[in-house]
Amino acid sequence: MRIGVDLGGTKIEAIAIDAAGAELGRRRVPSPAHDYAAMVAAIGGLVEDLERDLGGARASVGVGIPGVTSPATGLVKNANTTCLIGRPFDRDLAARLGRPVRLANDANCFVMSEAADGAAAGARTVFGVILGTGVGGGLVIDGKIVVGANAIAGEWGHNPLPWPSDAERPGRRCYCGQHGCIETFLSGPGLAADFAESTGRSLGAPEIVDAAARGDAAAGAALERYEDRLARALATVINVVDPDVIVLGGGLSNLAQLYEAVPRRWAAYVFSDAVMTRLVQADHGDSSGVRGAAWLWPAER
Ligand SMILES: [Zn+2]
């Protein structure tokens, strides 16, 4: 049995799955967001409660966090749950639970989940993309997360938008310190900012999608720009990694037209006669984080 834990901003959720990925049980508790010791205790209790629910069997434990363990220090970095930063979170959880615990970035857990038994099941090389309030990503090859020397593999959102037009240069300022990052164009707020700049109207990403569906020409044009930018951004991923499958998650992945329009557009940018890479929508939705954390232990213990 595998248990996966996902650390969100407001809740901690845990799931138990069997060897085939079937859900055996699930529990959630509010996140003690600012108290590190309480966070370790809450996860320990959550795992033990779930094991008790399921007859006391001992599970492997993986945890998805909004950050990474720094290969340089062994401590958590880049976490927006800031009480984790600078902590040996994997070792503290292992001590609390009396077993090794694997940690991974939550975007990497998303890709792991889809590669294990989701939309990219059976594919060797899977690049996963989250198109939400930010733009994240991760890479799974042969069933394993590629973490990378700096633990940033897949962080394509802070590369510049490729093949920019003059109108796209230098681009909006990004919180990372650069201008024109992919995230500033392809996140939900990025789409909203692009629409506002071209129309003077202030709509959120879901409203822009709705307006386009009702025949609003300016909203439709904004989505066409979005499709072409996503095609360009993914073409550079294909040129470097050449994945079998690219899986989209996050709010904007619900835009059904992307799965036809983006592959049609990326043909012009990928350095290949034909592009065999498939673009698919994630299967597991909001459960990808917990499921991918559970799959961090690939074999039954
Ligand atoms: Zn950036």
C-alpha cells in the first residue's frame, strides 16, 4: 500500500492507493500553515489515521510540497509555504513516522501521477505542464521524476517566450526579476493582462474563455494569441526533451480547443518533418498531487 500526502495552502490531504492505483481511502486536515512542528505532527497523524482506517497495514509515504529539497543543502527551498524553508523536512517526517519518506515538488507529483496511471500512462518520456495562476512543469522518464542538479528540471515557465514578435518584446516584468517570461503570457493572470492591454477591458481568464465562446471577437483573438504562444513555448520543450506525451493540467487545461489548435500550430516551430508528440489533458484533476506523491515509491514495499 502507498500513501501520498499533498501539502496545500489551506489543507493537507492524504490518499492511500493499492498496487494498481485504486483509491483505498482518503483523509484531509486543515494546514497549520505557519507552524513547522505542527505541520510535521499533522502529517504524521494523518498517515497513521489512514493506516488505522485500512486495518493497520504499514504503507510507503510520499509527500508533495510547494517547493523542493535543495541538492546543495538537503533543506527545503523555493517553498511558498514559507515555514518549510531551510528545514530538513524529509528527515523530520522520517523520524516522526519511523520510515523513509520521499518528498517531491507538487508539479513533479502532478506529472508522476499522469505518467503512472493517468493521461500519459505507458509513455516513456512525459513532460507535464500546469497552466494556472503560475506556469510550472516537470519531467518523468521511465517512471521516474527527473529532479535535476539544481532541482529545477521542467521549470520552463521562467524561460523567455520564444520567437517573440516586436509587440511581445520586452514583455511584462516577472516576479523572478526578468521580463517576458513564458509565465507572464501563459498563466491565467497573464492571459487576463494580455486581454486588458489589447481591449482596455478587465476580465479574468475564465470570463475571457466564456466571452470567446459567445462570439466576442476580441476574446477569441486573445485565445488565438494564447494558443500560438503555448505552441511556441512547447516547441522549444520538444526540441530539447522530445517527449512522447505532453500533459496539461491547471485551470487553463480545461480549454478544449488547445488539444487541436496547439499541435496544429507547433508544427511550424518544431525542428522535425512530423511531430509525433501527443498533447493531452490530465486525467486525475485535483487528485494528481496526492496520487503522484503516493507513486514516489515505484515498487510495493
Ligand atoms: Zn520569470
